[in-house]
Amino acid sequence: MHQRLMFGMLVYAGVIALIVARILFLAAFGDHAGRKVGITALIPERGDIVDRDGQPLARTIDAWTIGMHPNKVIGDKLDIARALARLMPERDAATYHAMLRSGRNFFYLRRRAPPELVQAVNALGEPGLSLDREPDRLYPQTSLAAHVIGYTDVDGRGNAGIERAFDERLSDPATRSEPLTLSISSRLQQALEHELLAAMTEFSAIGAAGIVMDIHTGEVLAMTSLPQLNPNAAGQGSEEARFNRATLGIYELGSTYKPFTVAMAMDSGVIKSLGQIYHCPNQLQVAGRTINDTHPFGRSCTVAEIMKESSNIGTAQIAAQIGSSRQREFLDKMGFLSPIAIELKERGRTLNPGKNWNQIETMTVGYGHGIAVTPLHLATGYATLFNGGIYRPPTLIKVDRTHPVSAGRRVFSEDTSYKMRSLLRLVVTHGTGRKADAPGYRVGGKTGSAEKYHNRSLMVTSFAGVFPMDEPRYVIVAMLDEPKATAKTYGFRTAGWNVAPVISRTVSRIAPMLEVRPDKKREANLAEVLPFVNATER
């Protein structure tokens, strides 16, 4: 009796073990509507992406999938085809009818199906139509930072942005349980996008880009590209909307490059004082080419005045003194001769004179023509110039103990970095960048307007700025692609009229979020530059 009881218990235990083993096998390798699922629902199919404050930017949810099993259909196939065409008009009734008669085992009809459609299909009462759940990627902030976050395809693989760059990290069972924390701040991002979109609309531009960066850590706090893109329906967006202007688009820098030329000259010993004199005629003839100024001096001018009035003629002469060899060396240290060093795969290849880098190319590069880089290159360059002279690659991952600040490399001396503060503050208080000023926040920076290579009648306008300029902490760059003149700008379409106001409004909104308090008693030391500016032109 005892032996029979023990035998029965062993048989019972064996049956239970087989059932458990079968459940585990199905959990690990079971086929659900033709797709493999994970071994445990406790680990998400794909890791979340959050902003620096923990706000969700991308997460995985259960979504409805509508499928068809033609071999299991029991109703009238023509009637079912007509019903499906009415509910899902992306295919006509003839196509649905052909699918029902194909003899195949399975078709996907709609993935990411809305609940109302699922309910309508279910109401048909056809067992050959399947309604299943599968993981789906959701972007709860819709278009916010879409070009940074990117998107996935219908099979859950990263196709762009962070989703593509960190596809393995986000899908690996060993790491996907922990969210990926970006350096982006949703609050700053919203403010930047709002102001740029308003300007893009007002000036009928075809696109725009903007960046806010911490100059000491290299963290990108906000980065946008317009037109807007909804990653929840990325496939429905235009090619123009999917293009990331901030990291993939390359543009001539225009006059935003001039501070780099002056800083190079300071570090090279070419400029010994901001009061150093240059001859600034109305036109400059070099190697059969004519260099003009928007605000010609027609007299001798100082370095401070060259920067204040954005003189091409003065800057070209400074660049010629630096020479092409030293110019290239500085550009290489700043990362301007290579694709931008950022985590994204979408990175544009820069353009420069290459082997034809002679004197005239050196002079035109000196004022931002003949060299094309991305807006993120420009932002990183200004961070380098004003953080004490150290180049640090930009990052979209939040800096913490697991992702420390890069040691970087020295490009400019600390003394040069300091002297540039008052010079670029002068541009905003007395020069071409007046409309970029944000009261109390001590914005410094430079306007830039450049014609497009393929059509010189079209223009790209930009502003690169830093605040607060008495103690620099943040870079802000804004760009408009092909802005048009308006009655409000009196027919002008240059940066001082259309993109500089974007800087003013954006800084006024984001500075309090960054704990930068307005203080009209604090200021960069303008006494270092004002004595070298003609008193009648201040």
C-alpha cells in the first residue's frame, strides 16, 4: 500500500513537472500571431526613454493587432471583404477578397489599431479574424524632441535618433529594465520649440533648428529640428520632417564664425589688444574677388568695432594674419573638420576648402563663408570658446556617476575665453544683435546670415549666444532656413531681424528654469571694449 501511494505521488509530481516545463517553454519560445514574446512580462519588451527629470519620452505599451487567418474563415468571403474595406479603407474590397481566397495561413491587417476599430471588427463575429495584443512603442509627448528620441519600426527596431543609436541597450533583457535617461529637459525643449515654430511661421521659413547646451558639461538640454515630426506616426511624416537639421544638416556659419577668428588671433599673438587698428575701406579687393561689408566703415577700425559691426573686411584681414595652417589647426581641435561627436547616427559631413585652402579661402572662412557645419557644431564651438577654452564633445545622455563629464582638450587659453565675454556682450548691447537681448540675463552672442550654395537668393540666418555673459553657463543657438522678409522687418531678412528675437524670447522663458536670476546690476566688463568704439557710433 505504501509503495503504491509513493508511486502515485511520483506520477502526480511528474505530471506537474511536465505542465510547468511546458508553460516555461511556451513563455520562452511560444509563437503568438507569428511573433516571439519574452520569457517574462516583468521585463518590458523595450526600455523606456526619459528626460533628465524622469519625464517619460518613450515607453512600450500593449497595442491591438488585427489579423486574418483565411483558412479559418467560415462566413461569406465577399461580404467579409466588403466589411473590411469599409472599416479599413487602405485596401479595397477586391484586395481583401483576394487575401481571403489566397490559402495563406495569416495576414496582418492593421497594427497599432485604435480601440474603436477593434470593437467594430470584433462585432463582425468572424472567427477567421484575430484580435491580439502586442507591444507597441508610444511617445507620450508626441512631437516634443522627436528628432532626438527618434522612432521604431512596426517590429520594434530603432529607426532613428536615440532609438536607433541605443537599440541594443534598449532591447537587451539585461539592461532594458532600467530607463535610459537623456540630458534633454522637456520644459526647456517645449519653450525652444514653441519660439522657433512661431518664428518659422512668421517668416515663412522652410525649416528651423535650435540648441540649448550646458557649456561646462556638454549636455544638450534642448535640441529641435523643424518641421515637426510625430514619432507615433513617423511613416506618415514627410522626408523634410524626418530630416534632422540640428545634426545632419550642414550650413555656412556666416558671421557667427567671426568670434572664432578673433579668438584664434588672440591665442596666436596676432591680436594684442581689442583696440588694435585695421584699415577698413568700403571694399577690399583680394585675388580678383571683392569683399564687402553690410555696414562699411570707410576708415580705420578697431577689433572691437569689427566685431560690433560684423565687418567682413576687418575679419578677413585678421584671418589672413592667422594663416591657413593655424586656422585649420584650430578648426580641427574644435571638431569642425569632422562629423559632430554625438551619440546619434544622423550626423552630417562638414564641408571646407580642403586642398584649395589658399589665402582667399582663409579670408572667407574667417568670416564664415566657404565652410559648412551643423548647428550643433556651432553650439559646441561657442561652449568651447566660453567655458574657459576646453572642447568637450556634446552628449544627449545625462551626466552622472555612470556618465561623467568628458575631460576634453584645450583649444583656447583661459585669458582669451575671458576677453571674448565683453566683446560678444558688446555685439548685443551696441551692435547687430540688439534684438537678442533679454533684460537682466546678460546675453552675448553673434548674428549670422549666409546665402545658400545652390541658390544665392536664399538665405540661412542664425544666432549663437551665451548667457549670463558675466559668468557663462549656457549656449543657445537658433537657425531659420530660408526666412522671408516681412513688413515688420522693413524688407530685411537678415538674422538681426528674424532670429535674434527668438533668442531674446527663449532666454527670457528658460533662464528661470535654469535658476539664472535676472539682475540688471550685474554685467560683463564692457569697460574693456567701449573705449575702443567710436563714441558717436555707440
